[in-house]
Amino acid sequence: MSGNKLLALFFLSVIVIGLVAPFTFLKVEKDRKGIVEVTKKTRKESKTSPFKPDIKKVIEKPLHQVKLPDFSAITDVNAKKKAFFDFIRPAVVKKNNELLAVRAKVTVWLDNVLLEQQLTLIDRQELTGLAKRYRLSKDESTLFQIKELLVRIDIVPTALVLVQAANESAWGTSRFSRIGLNFFGIWCYQQGCGMIPAGRNTGAKHEVAAFKSLESAVSHYFDTLNSHNAYRAFRVIRTELRVNNQSLSPQILATGLLPYSQRGADYVVDILKMLKHNQRYLINDMEK
């Protein structure tokens, strides 16, 4: 893809993102071994007081039954990165394969509708379910729904998912990833849906989502990028790559992730740097 087209896609993502609501993702807290960190007030007092503060440490039990590698205990950086990617990768590959299977079925529906052939009752029921899952209006025409589903039901390059997981979870050492299998900084808004962030503002009600399995956490991440309005630019870029028979480059698609973090462009730059610096571990994941 030419540099001009890449630049045009980047600015397209910026324009579209400016029109949509920001996404509710949270940068993870980096602590160790499930120990809740002390409050900001206690930290400030500890700097000025000559005495060691009496800090009560609360050990949090995991909210899942998955046996996680102890990434914080792996001191060799290369070994830690490989172990982390190897742990996350199977769930990502599985989800991408599922999406490709569904996408193939929706493509057949499109061909049938364009040929003015009726969908079967089973196909129509499945179409209704997919439209609901991917937040499409039930009032739209069948043709519109199918075309829009092909925009939303598609893969996210494995390499991009892996570096985002590494960034958001501090390579699997964060409290949220260890306690709640939340490797993607995902928020939720129902009481008891996850973990309360240390230092949450007074009056705030959000929690950091907790999951029972790695597969469910990965699936939630994919559903968010493929259906939330904040990621319309991401999906437009992906669709343009498809239309032009270009590979789904994680570097190009990363430009559609500006809403993922309050850090905006700085966050995207970090993801691009991680893609570059970890190529040796992602050689088979870059454009899938």
C-alpha cells in the first residue's frame, strides 16, 4: 500500500473517531501477587513520616479457576515475552477462525440475496441473532444487515491482539489480569461485575470486568472492536484493506485504536513500537 493511501486511512480514522463516543477502557494497575496497593494518601504520608506506616495488605483471591503462569516470576525478558504470547495466542487464533467461518456463511447469504434467492428459515433466524449481537437495527433491510455484518464480522490480526494484551496487562503481571483474566483493560458498569480499581474517583461506579476464562475475555475484546461505535474507524480501515485486496496489516489497523485509551495517539504509538520491537515473537502472526 502506498504511503499516501496509508496516510489517507490514518486521517480517515481520526475524522471518524471524532464523531463517535470514546470507549470505556481503563489502563491497568500494575501491582504484584494480588496485593491491593496502598492509597495515595498513605503513599504521601510514607514519604514524610520517619516511621514505617502500618499498611494492611489484603490478599485477593482469583475470580476464576484458570491456572495462570506466574509471569512476574520469569526474570528473563525473552522467556517472559514468549511465555506470555504462547499463553494468549491459542484463544486469539481460535476466535479468529470462528469469525472467518461465520463470515464465510454471511458471504453466501449476500450472494443469495443479490441473486434474489430467499434465505432459509434457519438462515433468517441466525441473521437475526447476528444482527442483535453486532448492534444492528432490526428495522434495516436484509441486504443492509448482511453487508454491515461483513464489515463487522472479521478478524483482528493476532499480532495486534497480542501486543495490546501485553500493553494492557503489563505482560500478564497486572492485578486485573491475574485476578480477573482481564488482559485488555475492559470496564463494566454493573455492581459486582468485576474488580474495583484502587484510587477510583469518589462517586464513580465503574469496575474492571472479570472473566471466568481466557476465551471469554478474548471474545469480549473482539466483540467490542467489531461492534462498538467507537471503533467504526477501525472497521472502515479493515474494510478498505479487504476491498483493495490488501493484507490486514496490524500496523495500519492500529491507527483505528485511538479511542482505546485516553492517551489517544500516544497509545497508538506505543502499540506500533511494541509491534516493531517484538517482531521476533510475532513473525507468524503479523498479517493474518
